[in-house]
Amino acid sequence: MVRVVVIGGGAAGASAAARARRLDPSAEVTLIERGSMITHAPCGMPYAIGGLVKSQDDLMTYSPEEFEKERNIKVLIRSEVVDVDVEKRNVTVKRGGSIEKIAWDKLVIATGAKPLVPKIPGVELKGVLTMRHPDEVPSLKGHLEKAKTVAVVGGGYIGVEMSEVMLEMGKKVLLFEMFDQVLPAALDPDVAALVAEEMKARGVELHLGEKVVEFRGDDHVNKVVTEKGEYSVDEVLLAVGVRPDVDLAVRTGAKLGETGAVYVNEYMETTVPDVYAAGDVAEKVHRLTGRRVWIPLAPTANKEGQVAGGNAVRSRVLKFPGVVGTAVTKFFNLYIARTGLSEREAAQLGFKTQSALIKARTKAHYMPGGGVVHVKLVAEESTGRILGGQIVGGSQVVASYADILAVALQSGYTVSDLFFSDIGYMPDTAPVWHPLIVAARVLSRGKL
Amino acid sequence: MVRVVVIGGGAAGASAAARARRLDPSAEVTLIERGSMITHAPCGMPYAIGGLVKSQDDLMTYSPEEFEKERNIKVLIRSEVVDVDVEKRNVTVKRGGSIEKIAWDKLVIATGAKPLVPKIPGVELKGVLTMRHPDEVPSLKGHLEKAKTVAVVGGGYIGVEMSEVMLEMGKKVLLFEMFDQVLPAALDPDVAALVAEEMKARGVELHLGEKVVEFRGDDHVNKVVTEKGEYSVDEVLLAVGVRPDVDLAVRTGAKLGETGAVYVNEYMETTVPDVYAAGDVAEKVHRLTGRRVWIPLAPTANKEGQVAGGNAVRSRVLKFPGVVGTAVTKFFNLYIARTGLSEREAAQLGFKTQSALIKARTKAHYMPGGGVVHVKLVAEESTGRILGGQIVGGSQVVASYADILAVALQSGYTVSDLFFSDIGYMPDTAPVWHPLIVAARVLSRGKL
């Protein structure tokens, strides 16, 4: 009987535990989570803070009790793993006042990521908030509800989503981003400009290319200081990025990769025998470039968890092939999706690229209810191979455009392959020349 | 200077003419259309009849005048090609009262399809209507507006879409389908049952497995007679299918394929030198099976037109790789999409299949506004290769699920390849386990 211990009850950890149980009914599976919930969805936090989702508990798929009962997995919540012993094969768990040791034959580390907190003077002041775990929702909500003016530091996914939520809550929102565009890790400047335009139109005071250097206040923050000015604020949401939470992995002796996340192979094995890592704590392989990257997202975490959990009980039964960087966000009714490499990323990696940025509609021109959509397609100049796509548009459907492109990218599609793809049509769901097909045609520079 | 004549101003013909012009600025390009409009969209007809689209003119992308002026293409509307002479390389065109001959070096036949009219007694009565060309919209509208009860004969795409439109117009709708399910060419019975359920809930009187054998009336139809009963009606919409309009192609001596449509190779060349065919008149190759099929749809017509027009002026510059049968329709807010082979089709072709039919949501469980979606995934048992997918759900987005699958199918994906695809997520656009990924997991029967 194999004993599997999984550290972390989020997407990767819960998937790993469930998969191990499914593949080996006799295994003893223990899931250890620091917070109060498992199978939780941090991606839903903005909408729980904003009240669209009633309670942070709604962000769980299973309660710890259900998971224990239905899956026959031992679930320890509010339990912190404070040490890992690879020699003796156990973890030390702090739970309430007590400490216990739990033995494992296979260990899955799914400790996730944590917010990056830059070393800026005043960052320790009250009212300088970060967000990561649904457990924090009541506290964040309490802080933000009484604020009139909120500074968002960082124009990434969380910054964009929280700007919407805070405008909906009636706040004045100042967003500071040190790069001169929003979503710098996701989008090229031309596409990001479309998002920035909508953010400004909705009332966000956008400060792009403006680095925050200090927070001021006595006990509680009341001022954001940048290289360019000083701004009075009531609360600060720090959303400058996340980093992998590798502390426990390091204690096992597992090697970290060049990205700073835990190095794993396609079986989600770390460099330490019988120790797996999955989810945001682990490094990934980019399927387009073969390079090692760190793109911490929930769907990847789920699948990696599944692979790690499966392999923990049946050695090397599953392989994780990597990612192509598909990601989605939204600002009010503007949906933003991307996959593959941006043109800038591609250039940094040495690709010679061509791109096209087209404007189209999400339905036939004569049908009511269609939204405008912008598609940017990036291809390698010499081969026509598609390297990436970025889509911004006024309909949920544009998120799927990135999915279509993701599958195309994974498969090594050229612009011509995309053009000739059998993408469907009816007037209420797409134009007869689908925006992706139009983008391919334009990008072909007269060849199609 | 090459003279290109294109017969038919619909999707394929207009694309062919535009492409020939684009690739050869010196070519003399003539587009000949029987009706009054070109670049028209028959797929929008239901919504023009129902009034959601104001006028049939809105269904055109370009007016004949714009096309002439902007593209420098000679456009002849209300002009019927009554003969083709391959020896002398000309077409005989009837235009108003006059007849003229137009010479060609390259001929593109894009005559499309026409409604199938079964040989049923009474089918020639007034009030037994078919629909194909936007020109017919005012007449169809006139007929249907004064009717109280309308019989729709045929439960295919047009039958389903027109049922919605006529319910919206306040009619009583009886739908007769000789097969025992709606959308028999598109869906398996289990998925079609979901559509039928919604149709009944909205008030369509569904007569499945009930063959119409006669229409009765003095001058105007007033009764539909089936094997099972007689029904009083005011108008009949005959929508039992279409067939390729091959008359002119046959006159050129072009070979017809086994499907009855014009045989073409990947260059859209017919078996007659310098004669091309594109769009609904032409046979296609199914990319999954390599078999020749006839699946007449607008996006295919557009692309085939582009290939035919390009090759007409620059020999064999473009290749059309074929189709996988992606198609979309809707009934009110229920969107229906499919790609590849249905389970029944696959079985008929000798595949041993496995399938999964799952129910999921289009957004994270905790987000408001998500719809229920059903995904059926069909795979080959021995290899796990995905053969097809059918999706029915309460959101426009599910049409894109078929597109994602279409690209996967074209690329030879297995169930495992689909499962590990990097499909995106944010709570407002998809669940973290995307419905397609869930379907793949279920279909893997415990392997994933």
C-alpha cells in the first residue's frame, strides 16, 4: 500500500490527490492545506470581492468534508507543512497547537505561488494589500469597501480585473504600471493600447510607464509616491506579479530551474526520487519553443496535478506535454485572450516575425448583437509558422479564438493551415469569413 | 491578358472573381449572376424573413456597383448563362431580352445548390415554398406573414432555424421529419434529442419519424398528409435538403463525382481543362477519412472560390485541403455545433467507436450568466483518435467549441492530445476544466 502525501489543496494538489486515489484504490492519500479550503479558485477572487460571487466558499468545487467522504482522501486543512525529510520520508505538519509527522512513499509538492512583494519603502504599511487565496476575501473586501480611492500597482491580469471590480464598487481607481502598457507580459503594445483605451473610457486613471517608489502613511498607507508624482489614496492593491512558493521543495533538495520554479520532467518528477511537483510551483516547457518557462495558470495546474498524482501511484503512466501560454482576462465586457508568443517575446527569442492586426466583428455584419473584435496574429517570416495570437473583443466568444489558435500552435500550423481550417459559421455565431481566417489572409501578404 | 468568367455571384463565385483580380491586375474578370445581388448570404435568410435583419439587401457584403468599381470586375446581374461552349470557349448569357456570348480563357463554375423538391403529389401547389436565394425574401415574407399555421417539412438546419423565426412571427409551427430525430445529417440521436426537447418546449409541434406523402389544396395548399395523419396548414416550407446545381457543369463535359456534385481536384480543377468549380456545386474531400463528400457550406465555398480564382490566373498556386464537416445552427438561445463524423456516420464507415456525452457549464460554476452545455465526443476505439464532436448549449460560445475540435481533428488529435491542449480559462469565459477537456477525460475511460 503506497502512501501519497500531497502538499497544497489548490488546483494541482487536489487533482493530484484525486488522480492518485482513482488509479490506486488501495493507496493512502493525504492532502495537506494551509488554508481553510481546498479545490479553491483564486481566479474567482475579484468577483467574490466585488460581490458578483456571494461568498468565497462558492469558489470551492468541493468542501474538505465532501472530498474526504466522496474520494476517500484524508484532508488536513489549516495544516502547515513545516518540514520535509526525504531520508526518513515524512513531513512535519503543524496543526493548531500540535505537531505531527506523516510518512510518505510518494510526495507531491503543489505549494503554488505567492504574491511578489517588492522592496519599496512603506510596503509594510497597513492598507497595502496583496491577494492570493480565497481565504483572504472577507479581509480584502472589508479593506476595500470603506476606501474611496484605491491605487492598483501593476497592470497585469489581477490589476485589470480588480480595476473593473473596484469601479463597480464605486471607487476611484488609479492604476500604476512601470511598463508603458497594460498587460505587458501578455500583449504587444498595439493590442494593449486597445485595452488601455477601454480602461480610460470606463474611468480608470491610468499611469503607465510610472514606477512606484514609495508608500507613505503613519500606520496605514495614505500616499503612493512614484518617480513622477504623489497621489493620495485610501488603499493600495499590490499586484505586481507572483513567484513560485518553492521553500518546501528546496528543503527536499529538488533542483530549481532557470525560471526559479521547481525543475520537473514531463512526468512531473523533480530531481529527487519519489518527489513530484505540479502546478504554479513547477516549471513548464513551452511547446512552441521547447524552452523552460514559468506560466502559472489554473488549467495547467489541474493537468499537471493529474499527471503527478497518476505517476505517484503508477510510475510514468502519464506525460505532461507543456503549454503554449494561453491566457484570458476581461475588463467589463472587453474580453482579452492570448496564446503562444507575443511579437515582442518572439523577437526576444530571435524569431524574425510578421504580424497582422485586424478588426472584425463576432457575428455576420447584418446580425444584431455582434461585438467588435481585434485579432493580432504573429508568424515566423521564413516559414509562415504561427507563433502567437492576441484577441481583444466585446464578447465572451473571443476567448475561444485563443483556444482555436492554441490548438493550431501546438500542431505547428502555418498561416495557410489556419486559413484553410474548417472553422464553422452561422450568422449569429461568426462572420462567414471568421476573424481568425481574415487575420490569416491579411498576414499572408497576398499569398492567400 | 487572361479572360476569366465566373458563373454565380454567391460566396464561391465572388471570392473567385476577387481573387483572380487580386492576383492578376491585367486579367479581364466577369462575374455573371442570375439574381439581383452578389456576395449574398443565404444563411441570413431566416433572419431577414423574420425581420431581425431589416432587408434582404443587408445580406449582401458588396453591391454589384461597389464590386465593379472597387474590384474592377465586370458584374452582370439578372443574367443567366444558358449555354457553355468548351470548344469555342464562350458562354451564352441571357440578359433581359438579349442574348450575348462572352469569351473565356478560364471558366469558374460556382452555380451553387438548389432546393431538393421531392416528387410528392401536390408539391406544385401554391404555398409550398422553398428557400435558397435572398432575392426570394420579400415573396417568402409575404406568404408567411399572413399564415397562421405553417408546416415545415424537413428537420435540417433550415427547418430548425425557420421554426424559431416562425414562432417569433407568432405562427403555429408543425415540423415534419421522416427520420426519427431532428438534424439527422448533423447529429446523433442522443444529441438531437436535446434539441428536440427545446423545440417542443418553445412550442414547435414536432412530428418525427413521420413522412409527408401528399400536399392537398385546390390552388393553394391547405393540408399536409403524412403516413400517420392529415394536418390543416396555411403554408408549407419545404426544407428537405439541397442538391448541387450541376446543369451547366455537365454541359462542359465535367465529370460528376460519386456524390453527384462536380468532381474537382485539390486545385478546384474539374476534369475539363481550364474549367474550375467551387462552392456548393463542387464535391469536397473529407480530411478525416479521405473520402469524397458533399457538404455545401458558405465558409468552404469562400475558400474554394479563392483557390479556384487564384489558380485560374496563376496555375496551381493554391490548394484546398478539404473539410471536416464543421457546421453550426441555432434555435433561439440554443446553439448547436458539430464537426467531424457523428457516431452513426463513423459506424457506417466501419470505424469502431467510443463516445462520451457530458453536461457542463460555459462559465465557472460560481459565475452568473453561464449556460448549460452538452458535449459529445466520438473517438476511434483502437487508436483514441478523435473522429467528431457535437455540442449543444445555451451560449454563442459553444460554436467555437466545434472550431477548437475541428482544428484538433484536422491535426489527427487523440483524446489524450485534446486533454493536454492548452485551452484558456478565466471564470467568466469557461470553467477551469473546459467542457471539451472534461469530455476528453470521460472518453478516456479512466486513462486520463
